[in-house]
Amino acid sequence: MQARTQPTTLLQSLRKSSVTVLGAGMLLLACSGGANDATPGSGGSAADEGSGTGGTTAAAGMLSGTGSGAPTASAGGAATGGAGRGNGGTTGNGGATSNGGATSSGGTTSSGGATGNSGATSNGGATSSGGSVGAGGTTSIAMYSLRVDAPQNGATVRGVVTVRGLAPGFVNVEVWDGTHQNPPLAQTVPRADGTFSTTIDTTKLASGSTTWTVWAWDAAPGQSFMHTANAAVPLTIDQGSGAGSGGASNGSGGASSGSGGSGPATGGRNFLLGMFSSGSTIASYSAYLGYHPEVTYNSSYQDDHHKKCGQPISGLNDINNYPVIISVFTYNADYAGTAAGTWDSCYEDLFKGLEAKASTIYGVRIDVEFYPQPPAADFKGSFNHIVAIAKKHLPARIKYIFNPNGGSGLGAGYVPESADVIGPDFYNNPQWCDGGSTKCTGDKFNPSNGGSIGYWTKIAQQLGKTMALPEFGDDYGDGVFIKAVADWAYDRVLVTPGKSNSVVYLGYWDSNLNEDAHLRGTAQTVFQQQFGNVAYTGTYWGPLIPTTNFGNF
């Protein structure tokens, strides 16, 4: 979706916690007699798009609950639907030893060894012998918060491992490994008092470092939910030696909504993430995602869509040299004339003018969502000629993107030889979808549907090219399309069995201009779950271009 100056055609419209995780070293500042009870942050509800509130500060110098990743000034909450993470409830000692050997989980740590009120039993690991359960049974934490008591962060585990903790208000708890395969490693229903316990047989898993993520929902698997929480537990699986599991507590809180049973992504990304932010309600992408998006495509379109010869991209002066993927166009839509060299001076002016910004450019989209569609020979001739001129002025590392409209089943013969990336634009828009969000999403990935994401992925594999969605958006706001795009981009779901989808770039339309796909409610939560705190680890684009401060980037 561009900030168009010309009318939108029908076909163009048709696609249109803080988990306070206490590691093995413990970040707890245990002052004698000071309680470590921090109330959980609450995320903004999806219904009213409110902002959440942060956790309260614990008394006597103890670690207080703080929100993170919040797009508003309130710690722990979230603008537009609760994507932020609250502090997640009580952060207890989780197995730290007091004088006298008593173990406290969520209670006070007394110098005389007394167990705090409502202390829960830790499970081995860091506790001294003789750790006792405090009066009151399980620790009371806020409704819809999650605490994992075992295994301990950083523990080495083997054999059958017990995962246990507290999840008041939730009815489904699942444990996912780093690849988030389905089914999860374990699933259980918490007891009436909120406690839960399940086991995982690690003899069936690979040895080495891993991260399990414990997820909790207030709905059964696959059903709509209103609250979720999660806690990451880094571990080492060692099949050859004994290992204990300790008692450090992990927790997260905050309201969100969506479809239960689908955890976030972990590990690395082989694709760059870009955003278009005009109309976004997220105050800071770096706080929301845990990193600056690698790309903006704000102000990235050639002036007047090249209806006048040699038009520049003047908007690049407005983004403080933030890394960008730019969009250029065939002069006045004269594909045959461009292919014949008639307008070479127009392109020379354009790309010579871009030399000063070349260090900020990752790629070039050519003829964004072009319509009407010219004969293949004219289009390919024009595209290839533009690329040849661009390469005279821009670095060799820059990639060139063939960017058809979503749903255009043009065939492999339409793809220009000089295109590095096939990148259709797709929006899940209820105005143009029959059968609802889920069906519409499925249709977009069905390779039998001409012009679908699956269709173009197969063509890219056939031609030895990579894939991108230079623009995608969830107009429904339910997160279904976002989750499907993430599954495709992370190769969780392969279009062709045994072959990578080879996704190298995703650009999200976080905007209400023309298409209202701005991140809000469930979509905002799911987007954060899928793309938040996942570093770029790919090599396709070469060394990353440094980001700058600009707008909410």
C-alpha cells in the first residue's frame, strides 16, 4: 500500500514479560526483612485499547515489578490492545537460602531463617537442605499472572523433568521448545488453586542449550482467549550426566486476546522486518519489539510515481537516514519505451540523485503493485533496463524486488531475470474476503490459488529466487494472518515439503491510510509474540545498516 496520489483501482483493492525472569544468579536484592511482593502489570484490553499499568515497587529495596515493551508511557501495559508485558506477579526468592535453611518463594526473607508468608516449596537446585514450606501454602499472586517454580533458569536437566508453577485464572498451560512445534512439549490444566505441574521426557530431545517457554491462557487450546502470560526458561539438556532442577521463579502478566495455544517465536530471523508507521498507535517500536526494525518504508516512494521525468524520492530527507527499501516506477508507465532506452536520461537522473543515500538503501521495489499489467515482454524489458541503470549508481549489495499485486497469477514467465526477490503485497481485508479471516488467510497460502503467497513461493523456488512480502497487513485485527505469515517466514510451515520458503523481508503496514491494518488489540499482541525479541541472524542482505532515531522507530 502506497500513500497514493492516483485513485486506487479495484484490483489494487482486492488484496488489498516483561517476564521478570530471575536467572540462576538472581537479580533479587534481598534486604533483611524487606518483602519482594510486586503486583502484576495489566495490559490494555483489546476491547477498549486502554493502556496498562506497571507493577508496584516492593518494599525495603527489593526488586520491584516493572513493565517493558509498552508503547505508552505506562509501564507494563500496552496501547491498543495490551501488547505490552506487565511484571507478571510476585517475583519470589525461588529457592534462595536464608540463615537456618528455610526456603521462601514469594514471601519475606528474614535474617533469622523464617519462611515468609505464603511461601511455596522450591524444587531442588539452589535451595539448601531443609528448605521448608511457609505458612499459607502456595504463594498468592495476581489473577492472570504466571510463575514458573521449576525447572530453574540456566539449569542442566536430564531424564523426566517436572515443570510446575502457579497460574491463577488460567485454564490451559503449555510448554514449548525453541522451534514451537505442534503439539507442544507438554500441556496441562491448572488446579483450582492455580497450581500446575506437568512432566517432559527429555530423553526424546536433543542435548544442548535450549529455551522452553511456558505459556498460559484463560481458554482451552484453539479457543478465543482474553488473557495470556508466558515465561521463558533457558536450559541445558544433558543426556549423559545427572542434573538437578532449581527453584528460581519466573513470571509474566498482562492482558491480551486472540487464539490460544500458539506461542511466540524464538531464535533468529533470516528476514529483515520493516514497518510503515503513518497512523501507528505504537509509541516506540524498539520498546514494543525489543529492537529497532531493520527497515522503514515511510517516505520511500518516488515522487509522483515518476509521472515526470527523473522524479526524486524527496521523502528520504525526512527519515534521518534510517535504513530503507525504496520504490521506483517506470516513467509514465511507458514500459515499451523504457525497455527501448527512450527514457534513459530520466532514470540516470533518478539514480544519480540517490547516490548520496545509497548507504541507507537495502533494496529497490520496482513498479509497486503495477496495474494495469502490460505484456510480459514489455514489463520484463522495462524492469531489466531500470536495474541495469540503477547498478551503475548503487552498490552491488542492493537487491531488486519484483512487486506484483497480491492475487495476480502472472506466472513464472512474467518474472524479470534481474529480479533478486519475488515480493507480492498482501492484506487480509474483510471487504474483499469471503468466509472470514481464517478462510481468507488459508486461501492466501494455498499454492493452487493463482497469485497467492504459496503460488509465488513455488515460482521463486523454481527460479532460484527469494521471497518477501514488502507490504502485508491484518485489516481484521485478529492476528490470524499475522500468525500465518510468521509460520511461513520462519519455515514452520513449508509450501514445498523439504524446501525452505526462503523469506528475506517482511514489511508491515502499521497504518490506517487506505488500508486500516494498524496494529491494535489481538493483532498487536500476536505481532509482538511472533516478531518481538527475535534478532536478525541472516546473511542475505550483507552487514546490517545502522538504524537511527526517527519517529516511533
